[in-house]
Amino acid sequence: MTLKYKNPIKIKPFVTFLTIALLPLLTINMNAQDKTKSKFGKGIQVVAEDSSFAMKFSTRFQSLYVGEYDYDSKEYNDGFLIRRARLKFDGFVYDPSIVYKIELGISNRDHGGGNIAEAGYSPRIILDAVIKWNFHKNWTVWFGQTKLPGNRERVVSSQKLQFVDRSLVNSRYNIDRDIGIQLRHKNKIGAKGVMKQIFSISVGEGRDIIVPNIGGYDYTARLEYLPFGEFASKGDYFSSDLSREKTPKLAIGASYDLNKGASRQRGQLGRFMINGDGSIVTNDLSTVFVDAMFKYKGFSFLGEYANKVAAENKVAIKEDLSTIKYLTGDGLNLQAGYLFKNNFEIAGRYTTVAPDDLDFSGVGEEKQYTLGFSKYIVGHSLKVQSDIIYADRFSNSNKLYYRFQVEVAF
């Protein structure tokens, strides 16, 4: 049986075009691929022949499943998403004392902000764009956009967390990223002790803002003391004791942040405090963080306390007479875990947050209890994590969350 078409395809011209288009690919010798000496988890590294610059390119992503059970409605909702997807470039330029870091967020959760006028109604894909100059001994100056020296859990990379994600204390009170300048220094105290000092001046409105400074500037100071010396592999800034510290290591930190004329709910984060008539509400927000990290032979502990207050009781009043509030109050996060020799870890976390003023704070009182499990296949570069969270919410229905996540970074 022969099938006939009203508009037969002209095969010969099509094949000729396809052959010409694919000829370069067909002639490639597949055994001649470029090879790199870099290892998995270490990125791809390039150094100029004259040593005038170096660059390491790395990428990572997190595939996440989240299930949520509401105790009042008895409903279970779930879904999958790419929680984070990042491109990272870092290295040195001109001289090894001048280093840089560029990190781009390319998942929808990374670059939200297309509806913010202050960001030009554009996706905010730039997370970090900062240059660091070690200009004298233990003195370094940073200039650009990056994380502020706030609470430890926020400064720890989201790639290197002990649980699927950071705690509620961090999500309510952290000061995140901003654009400005930071001065950093460290010195020894006694035979083993190390003291680190950081001071920052930044715009105060957060990352990727393109409008002139709305309120005042943001000032941050942080002190860290390591009484038993440095952690192995900078372990004071990654979760879990993957280095299996042979001797006890402790890091104690405290930060103070003052955001003068803050125009957003949390200073660098949250909704802009805009009244229905278009006028902007500003307020001075001050935040205190105290934290500690301890590690020894597979055991790790992280504790953090945060307190954020506003100088005045203010809210923004929208056209429908609803309000936008500053997120002020305090919170405590305590977490600990033990890493077994097969690189399987079990960890627990207790978190509580509470508002400082029920009328003027947008924080809802809540306690969370989390049980987490992690399998580190190649450290934090290839791991499987899962946790269960029971959320005891003061004025809302209690909830139970289940999360499962796979992280790949290379």
C-alpha cells in the first residue's frame, strides 16, 4: 500500500542542508576532548600563562521535594522544585593578593524580584560581585556586593548546611547581602587563640538595588574568638564535622548591625514600606547576633541568638488600609549532629522565634522541632539530605513538613 501526500517533502535538498550543517560535528574526533586535572567538587580551574589572573568556575544545584501537612484542615500538599541553582566564578587578578568572587543565582527562587521597582523590575541574578584585597599582612578590604558579617548560619554557604535549609531564626532576622565596603583583620591571642574583626558600611537596601539610597547607610561590626585555634579546612564556616577535628575546636561570634532609615521590613530584605499614597516609611533597625560553633571527632554544635528592634513603632498603611510591618523580635536556634564513620549523619534542631510587639511586629510566634538525616557521598559536593519538621505556631494551625533534597556541586 502506497501513501500519497498532497505536499510531498523534498528530501534531497533537506538532506543536503542537514549534512552541511552537521558536518563540523560529524568530523570531531571524540577522543580529543579537553581534560582537566580538577577533581569533582573543586570546579574547573584556569591560570594565565603569565600568572596575571586565575579563575575557578563551579556550579551547583539542589533538587528538593517538600510535603506539608496542616493539622487543622487535615490537608497534605506537596511539590518538587529546584531550590537553588548557582554559577560561581572566583580567582585572582593581577596579583594573588587581589581576589574576586562572582556568584549568579539562576533558579526562580534565587533571583526573585522582577516585581520590585527598586530593582528595575528585573530578575536579581547577581548574588555576589566582590573584590578582596589583602593589602597588608592580616588586613583585607572587600568592595562590592556580598554577604554582610551577620549571623554565622547565614554566612555559611547554602551548599554546606547540616539540614535541608537554614533555620527560622535566620529566615526572620538575618541581614543577608548588601553593597558596600568591608574591612577585615585577624590576630593571634596567646598560644592558640585567634581573634577576627570585621567592620562593614553598606547601602542598607540589599542586593541588586539600582535606585539612590532611600534611607541612611547600614553599619555592621563583628567579633569572633577561636580559643583553641583555627578549625581544619575553615570548618567554622561549614556545617557538620566533616574534617573530624582531632582536638576540640570552638568559635564564638557576636555581631551588631544598625540600619539607619531602613525602608524594608527586615532592612536588606522583605517588602518595601510604602504607604498607599506612594510615600516611604523609614525606621532605624538594630540587630544583635550571638553564635557559637563547636566540633570534635564527628560531633558538631551550632547555637545562635538573634534580636532585632526598631527605633520607633511604625507601619506602612496601604490603600486598602491593611498594614506592612517591620519584622522585629528575637529568636533562638540550637542544633547538633553526629557524623558516623560511613559519612551518615543524624542531627536535631530546636528553633523558636517571637515578636517584640504584637501590634507593630510582623513576626509570628513559632517553635520548630527538626530531625535531620544526611549522607555525604563527596562531602558537601554530593549529598542526600532529608528532614522532618514539626511547627508549633502560636496563632495559626500547626504543621508538619517533610523535605528530601539532593545536592550536586562541581
